[in-house]
Amino acid sequence: MTLPDVRPAAPGDLRALAAFVARMNAAPAGQSLHCAANTPAGVRAALYDRETFPAGWERAFVVAETAGEIVGAGGCQLDAAGDQGWLWGPWIDDPPGWPFLALVLLDALFDRLPRSVRRVEAFLHAENRAGLRFLQSRGFSLGALTHLCVAPRTLPLPDAEPLSPLRPAHEIAFARLHAETFPARGSTPAETLLTGRDDEHAIFAAADGLRLLGYVCVSVNHAPCEGFVEYLAVRANARGRGIGARLLQTALRWTFEDRRLPQAALCVSEWRGGARRLYEAAGFRLHASGIAARLSPPECYRTVRDS
Ligand SMILES: CC(C)(COP(=O)(O)OP(=O)(O)OC[C@H]1O[C@@H](n2cnc3c(N)ncnc32)[C@H](O)[C@@H]1OP(=O)(O)O)[C@@H](O)C(=O)NCCC(=O)NCCS
């Protein structure tokens, strides 16, 4: 039996890698939702997104080959601070060799991660049981079932007056509400959201004078091309009065009218029943359900290398 050759990806792998990932993503059982594209063109667009891989995608990927054919691949996208990594894959097309090959791939990938990385997170389709089982066996902890929902561009939007961008006077209250509502370690800190605002990252707010009632964070994704609703929250004692719906409509207006993007998307945990009903009423439909798997280095280096 020939063992696959695991090596860093090179620019010349683009065609074969895009075709391989698209084929693996075509069935939920093999799909990784951090790059869920299931056409070679869609995968190529995701790999060539300069915001996602500013140093070039090939520096973030490893591939496994047998007789010149790609049989496994994985990548790790880093945030701007180099603190958090999002795993793409692992994609493995070798059922009997799955755990072994995935282990070697993950090891090679972690070898290439800067030591600044404090956390890595994979997001696999809920039916990708081999992948989830493998990650769990390597010490990753699995999160709640999460739904990736998509809304196509629908115009005109309801008539309500859109809300304004978050003002400086509300930034402290925003940071507090964000930390209270999304305390999970994987959540983007308020500071990063505030400093990251630009043409492609917006925060809109609902306020009553100086009192912040709620906010929505929305940004542009390039592959797929969409407006992504990252966070939506309404202060607990202001809920049930239509503020969440208005914030969401503001994010949709920004996505469809301002940025002229063809779709909007978001992720919502299974247990957030209220938010799910709100999204459904606004036209979002289930695209795929996945489970995040998280690991905090340096445990991950130890977990993989010491086995
Ligand atoms: C989800 C959230 C933003 C909704 O804000 P809100 O201001 O209460 O929402 P609205 O009053 O605009 O409700 C709009 C619709 O959403 C649905 N909805 C919202 N919360 C609901 C709840 N707890 N139970 C049932 N339905 C709910 C209803 O369908 C409602 O429609 P209706 O007015 O016809 O009844 C708010 O509950 C919140 O901040 N939750 C915690 C954070 C969260 O879950 N964010 C989403 C993360 S993905």
C-alpha cells in the first residue's frame, strides 16, 4: 500500500484542489461549511478572496496526494490579529484511511500555523460524521447545531425607515451588550467589530436617546458574494417590540440596496428559537446545518503531536 504524500500546497495545485474540494463538498457527508462551495469555480473564487487569504491561499493549505491525485486537503484561514484560525476541511477521499490521513494532514497544517494562534475552529456539515468524530477524537469540543440560512435579494423591502449606523456615544453600551449577549469564546470581540468598520463592515443601532436598545453587525462576503449578518441583539427589556425586525431589515437594505449584493446569509444556533422565527419571517431559508468544533492551542499541538 502506498502512503499518500502530504505536502504544503503550491499555486499550481489550484485547479486540482478546487475540483477536489467541490467534489467532496457535493455530499453533506463530506462538506466543510467554512468553504461550502460545490463547484470548482466557487471554490476557486473562495481561495482567491484576498480578504480571506491576504498572503495567498497556498500558504494556508496542505494537500495529500496518491499517484499524483489529490486525496485529502485542509486549510486554515487566520483573522487579522493571527489569533484565531478557521479550518477549511479536512476533506478526505479515502474512507479506510480517513482517521490516519486526517491526522497527518492536521499535523502538517498545525505545523504551519503561527504560534500566535490561540484557537482553531472547524465548521462541518452535521452529516459529516466521520469529520466530526475525528475532530472530537483529537480533543476538539463540539458546539451546538447551527443553521446556515440564506435569503435571496428581494426588492422592494418593507417600508420601515432604516436605522442609523452606531454612533460614538453608544460604543460603550454596544461593547457591554455584545459581551453579555455573545459571551462564547469564539465570538468576535466588540473592539474588533468597532475598529473593523469600513465600506464592507457596518454596525447599525436602535437607540432611545442615549440608551442603546439593540444593534446589528453586517459585512460583505466575497465568495459567495453576499451580505452576512454577523450579530444581532436587542437589550432583554426591549425585546418583543419589533426592534430586532427593524435592525434586520436595515441590514438587508444595506446588503441589497446599498451594496447591491445578490443574497444575504447568517448563522443561527438551533437553541435560539426566537431569532430563528425572526429570520424566517424576513425570508431566510435553511441552506445547511453544521456543527462547529473548537480547539485551543497549545493543546492542539500537543494533541496531534503526542499521539
Ligand atoms: C432575536 C432578537 C434579536 C429579537 O429581537 P426582538 O426585538 O425581540 O424581535 P422583534 O420584536 O422584532 O420580533 C420580531 C419577530 O421575531 C419573532 N421572535 C422574536 N423573538 C421571539 C421569541 N422570543 N419568541 C418567539 N418569537 C420571537 C417573532 O416572530 C416576531 O414577530 P411578531 O412581531 O410577528 O411576533 C432578540 O430576542 C435577542 O437579542 N436575542 C438574543 C440574541 C440573539 O439570539 N441574537 C440572534 C443571534 S443569531
